[in-house]
Amino acid sequence: MSIFVSPPSFSLSPQRHLHAHHTVRLRSAPMSILRRLTFPLHRRQQGPRNRRLLSVVAAALRQDITVWTQAPISLIEPAAESLFHVTIDVSDAPDVALSHKRAGQYLQLRFPDVEKPSFLAISSTPSHAAARGEFEFLVKSVPGSTAEMLCNLRKDDIVELSYAMGNGFDVDRISPPEEFSTVLIFATGSGISPIRSLIESGFSANDRSDVRLYFGARNLQRMAYQDRFKDWESSGVKIFPVLSQPDKPWTGETGYVQAAFARAKRILNPKSTGAVLCGQKQMAEEVTSILVADGVSSDRILKNF
């Protein structure tokens, strides 16, 4: 297994190839750019061209350098229509596995020799990564995308991963459970992926009086994780599937998630209410507007991006 360090995109220094056991000092790496450059010391020489060069270098120093780790696919299987379970083995890279510290984090994935990465939310829990050395994902196969290429791979095919990124869902903002007895969770499509990580990581749902998940999909064939609903409900999460285009007789909620919630609402105490959102931008914006209008603090509305 090898790790690749990608320099900033304008590439003032060549790509370096490192072995997995080497320590990579990310913050010091851009300084090598400065050592290769000679700047004029006299004020009269600092014209527009030199100022532009200084601006480029300053931008480089502000950028993070991505560390890429090669890892094999261990499982790909259908999860729902156009959605796939993908498991990647990172047992040979414990530092990558342990970078997953909080539900809601994501990482970058790319193929060897392909520069453009895809961002994927991690659907498994941090404890799963630590114990099993695996990352699990729910991936939507979009024609012509990196995600479609990923879904067409086979077991033992190699991909490249970054470390886990982002702050995830900061559940401390809706804790302790006795002070935030209501938690409203909203997800659409593959946005259920990091929500699965949150529910299965645990956020004291059983210690709260009202925890609801509004989960939207076009129809039941496109709704992933139905086999997990029973376990989620036993953990204290009441699930409300919402279908926008049901193709069978359906007695549950219809339309869009935000409309289903607007019909139900039932927020007894806005000050003791928190929310978690992941999915379509329009859904997230409209649900946020509804919650804030009802008195829920925006600081208690958690998102992972």
C-alpha cells in the first residue's frame, strides 16, 4: 500500500511518493515552495508580476495538501434502485481508519491516475472503523460520474482515499438529552448515509421523549436501509418514510419531506428541540426556515457540510 501527497493544483513542486510508514507533516510541506523561489529584495523591483507570484504562493500556503492512501474494495452490492453499499478495507492504514471520529464526516475518493475526486459521506460508525478497519458508504450511481465508476468496480479493485474530513454532526449542541428532549432528523435519498452513522453511533435517543426521522425517497424501491428500520426504532427513533412518487398503494406520508413535516410539526417546546439535516439543498433550506420560524435556535440545527 502506498500514500500519495498531492501538491496544490498549480503544481509548483512535483508530486512526491511516500511509503505508508512515513510521517507526513502536512503544514510544513508548502514551505518547500518558498525555498525554491527567489524574490526581489528591492522595493523598485516589486512590480505587478512579483505581486502576482506572491499572491499565488500565499494561496498555496492556505491550501491543505491531501494525503492519498490506496485501499481495496471489499464489498459492492445493491442497496436500493440506483444505490449501492460499498465497503472499503482500510485495515492496513489504521491512521486513516482512526481519522473517522464523528458521525457525519466524509472523505474524498478517487481512482489511481485520476485527479478529480468524489466526496462521500461515511455511513458506518467510527467504532466500526476502529474495530474492523472498514469504511462503509451508500453511493448513488450517477451516469458519467466518479460514483458510477465506483459502483462498477469489483472486490479487490483499488481506490485512493483521503483522511476523514469535516466536523460531522456535533451532537454536543443538542445535549444533554434531558434538556433537548425532541430531536427531528431529516434525510432525502443517499443523504440517509451519514444519518445511519449518527443513529447507529448513538445520541441517547432512548433518553429523549420525541425523536423522529423524516426520510424521503421517490418510492420504496429507492429507499435504502429499510432492513435497519426495526433496529433504529428500537433505539428510540420513530421513522416516517415520505414518498414523492409512490408506485404502489401507499398509506404513509407522500410528497416532500419538508411538506410532510409542515403538516405534522408537533413542536411542543422549541427551546428543547434540536434537528439534524442531510440531503437535498432545497429540503434543508425549507426545513431550516420552518424550524427557525417556530422558534428553534439555528445553533441547534446540525448539518455535516
